[in-house]
Amino acid sequence: MESTIINGRAVADEVLASCATKISQGDVVPGLAVIIVGDNPASQVYVRNKVRACEKAGLHSEKYALSVDVSEVELLGKVAQLNADPAIHGILVQLPLPAHINEDKVLTAIAAHKDVDGFHPENIGRLVAGLPGLRPCTPAGCMVLLERAGVSLSGSRAVVIGRSNIVGKPMALMLINAGATVTVCNSKTPSLAATVQQADIVIAAVGRPRLITAEMIKSGATVIDVGINREDGGLVGDVDFESVRTVAGAITPVPGGVGPMTIAMLVSNTLQAAIA
Amino acid sequence: MESTIINGRAVADEVLASCATKISQGDVVPGLAVIIVGDNPASQVYVRNKVRACEKAGLHSEKYALSVDVSEVELLGKVAQLNADPAIHGILVQLPLPAHINEDKVLTAIAAHKDVDGFHPENIGRLVAGLPGLRPCTPAGCMVLLERAGVSLSGSRAVVIGRSNIVGKPMALMLINAGATVTVCNSKTPSLAATVQQADIVIAAVGRPRLITAEMIKSGATVIDVGINREDGGLVGDVDFESVRTVAGAITPVPGGVGPMTIAMLVSNTLQAAIA
């Protein structure tokens, strides 16, 4: 069997086009401020891609590149200034931050209604409760991909590999809220292969290249690969794409799967924040 | 095999005694305000037990019994007044509220630092992120019982049956944060029995009398019964206690298991809120 390849780039383009239409018809130009600290090359690439997607969709964006030795107080001051700026509807602080800055403190300082990354405790709390709010971009993007792939969630069995605050846990909560039976695995999970084998939906978000192989996958399962691991040959996911595609019903590639969706959901969240 | 019976009442008494000692030695008398709307008999009993536990531990408590036809605006006014009252460190609104009142609106109106039920999105968000905060009482009480029973969580496999905002989801998050592989089941879970059979730790929080039977339990598993179902013969849990106790390694009874712990954690949360 050959899997359906879920084209994340195409879905992301649709999401961005839909945002662009709404923005061109609306009264407000949504504004996104991106703060980047230091010169981590991966962060630079991410921020550039985010700013580019914003421009494509007709958002106003501002980038603040702060020196790696910026103080926590200065960074918090910048956040406070942007919280008060009526032209800015979304604020994003690119992670990771340098070790001398408390990430939690900075992320919780962003006004919850401008927290387009969906990391603020209040937005996460609203996710748990199933209340409206800004949702973390990567798992929200995975949900859109599952929906576009026609996957029925209620009554399904999903396995999430990884339990990070920004992907694993919010992803599990979204799937639980949608009626799936959800198992969250970690590095100490007993018999990972047997656990993943039970899943109709597999979300790999653990950051270990090709950890998930064909033998672990139930025939016909939908496999969403959140992993972005850098290797000499380029980017590879947490899923061994070439083997798993022979077993799965549908699968996202890396690159071109979840990655573009994360950025599209950032634009979508900024629009949501602007019209709220 | 005969299970160890986890004596929730004894553990709750220890928690309350420890709170009483800290309160008697401290400078601040923690104050709890309980709001009850209408005359639901079960709610009356819960509130009476909560107030009694507070008195036992040396807390100051105030009870506000509002008429069933109180308006949402009046109720929100009462909450705002208590938010501003320096003698009150914890505010609890007993659920359920009458249909004409928006529960979410009332619960999110409570100041997060006085939200001793741990239902405010900000506190739930802090739970997800693993940040300090006020935790929902019932799952927090289950965690204390697991700890006192000497159950090792990291690397274990836990199954939570039920996905409510006040028990199932926060319980799952606490177990995930503690390093367990956690599966959250709901009424549509395919092959519930086989799923529960895999668990080292079973948390039943679904509100269906004796749903969990001996055949579903792995020999030696720890079984925590959150269910409180009223039947003619009295209270029964979600677990068929008499059959499951022959298979489980340890089990909580109903009554006398999780119930007393919920109240003890409310007192503990109020103390935490007062000294924060």
C-alpha cells in the first residue's frame, strides 16, 4: 500500500490565502511583533520565514532583534511596550532565549490576548477547558491537517510521542477535546512500539530522527511528523518516512508537512487576535 | 491476593493536621469564602464538609448562601468583593450553578491567586506548563494518595477513565508531568477493558457505578476510584470494589478514599494561597 502524502505546504498556502482575503476585506490591519534575541542561526531562519508569511498575507509585521546580552528587564520592557501598542495585535518571542533570561517570566509577561504563540498559561488553560482562545501554532496546525485529511477523531485512538509544553501536551489536549482516546508517551514508555501499533493517529513530536519505523505503525494509520531534525543530508523527521509510507494510510513529509502549517497558524492567530 | 486498602481518610487527616500546625505557627490566618447558590442537597453537604474541615484546621471561613434566582451580575459582584477582601485568601464557588448563570464566566472572575479550586485558566495553564500554582483539589489529592502508597510514577503506565475539566484532564496532566505514560479514555474508547488492563495505575473518574471490574485490572495495579455515585445502598464508586480488590495491588474505597482528600487539598490550597 502507498500512503497519501499530506501536503502541508499546500494546506498552509490555503490557510494563508484565506487569511489574506479576510485581511483585505477587514477594517483592521493585524500587526505582529517578533522579538528575537541573539544570533542563533535556526532562530534567524524561523523568524525570517514568519515575517515573510506575514507579508504574504498582508499583515503588518515588526521585527526587534535584540543583542544576546540584553537584560531580562530590558526584554520585559520591550514586551510591556508592545502590550500597550494598539497597532500590534500579536507578540512573538522567538525561543530559545539566552540562559540568563527566564523564559517563563517573559512568556507570561505577554498579554494573553496578544499571545499568538498560545504559550501563555491563560490560553493553555482555556485550551484545557475547551474555551475559545489562542492555540499553540504547531498542534493547531496538526489539527487542521487531520481535518483536511478527513480523519475522524471522535472514537479514534491517538498516540502522541513527546510531552513538551509547546507540542506534546497541547496536542494531546486538542485530541482529547475532540473525542479521541489519547496516549502520551515519553522516553521511558514501556514497549513504545506496541503502544504506537494501537494508534489510528500517530503524532511524533520527540526530536529523535526516524524513531518511528514501519513495524510500529498499524496499517492505514494517519502519521503526523512534527520532528524537524537537522542531518547532513538535510532535514529529517521523527518518522522514518520511506518505510512508514508503505504502511500508513496518510503521512506528512518533512520538510513540507507540519512546518509550513506552524507558520500559517501564526498568521491565523494574529488575525484572530486582531478581530477579537 | 488481597489488596492494600488506601485509607484516604487517614491521609486526609494527616494533611489537615499538617496544615493546622503550619497555620498555628504562622502570622496569617488563611481565610476561605465559600459561595453556594440555591439549595441542591448534595452541594449543601459538600459545602458543610468543606467548612467543617476548615474549622478543624484553624482556617477562617465565610459561607455565602445565595438564592437560586440570584442574577449573574450579583454573583459576579460578590466574587469581585471577595477578590478585594484582604482577609480572604481563597474563594470557592460550589458547582453546579443554576442554568441562567454562566459557570465559566464566574470561575474566571475569581482572582487566579485566590482560586483554591484550581479551575481558573491561568492555574490550569500553569499546571500544563509545570509551573507552580493552585492545583485542582481532586486530582491533587489522588497524587498525594499515589505518593503515600509508594507508587512510582516515572516510567509507569497510567490510564485515566474520564476527561472532565475538573478531574480527568488535570489528572492526566499531573501524571504526564510526573513521567507516566498516560492514556485518557472516554465513553467511545475502543476496547476499554484491554486498555485498562495495560495500566499500572488506574484512575476511574467517569461517574458510572462499578464500571471497572476485576477482569479489566492487571494484577498488582494501583486503582484510584474518584467516582461518587449515589445508590439506594449508599455511595458507590466507579470501581467494583469487592471484585477489583482481589486483583489490584492497592485500591481506594468509596467512601473514605478520594473524597476526604479533595477537602484536605482545599484546605492545603487555601493555606498555600495565604502564604504565597
